[in-house]
Amino acid sequence: MARMRKLGYALIMMGIASLIVGAVMVGGEFGGFVMVGPMPVAFGSSPQMTVIAMSLGLVIMAL
């Protein structure tokens, strides 16, 4: 069980790192959506990307 937890944390950290590296190197915009229990959390590099991420997250939640 602890091994799977470590793998999960490693995947999350690699995803965050790839977002940061991509944004810095390419200079593009990014956004994301995470479900923390019943609570949606949206983030983005600009307000427009945050709204897009939240909209897509709400569509996914409705499914």
C-alpha cells in the first residue's frame, strides 16, 4: 500500500513539474482541474485558462 502511495505522489510531482517546465520554456498558458473529494479546484496561468479548466471540470463532473 505504501508503495502505491509513493508512486501516486511521484506521478503528481512529475505532472506539476512538467507543467512548470512547459510554461517556462514554451511561454504558453496552462490550466488544470483537480477533484479533492467533492470539492473542485481549478488553476491556471491566466484567468481565462482557469475559467476554461473549471468549465471542463464541471462537464466531467456531470458525466
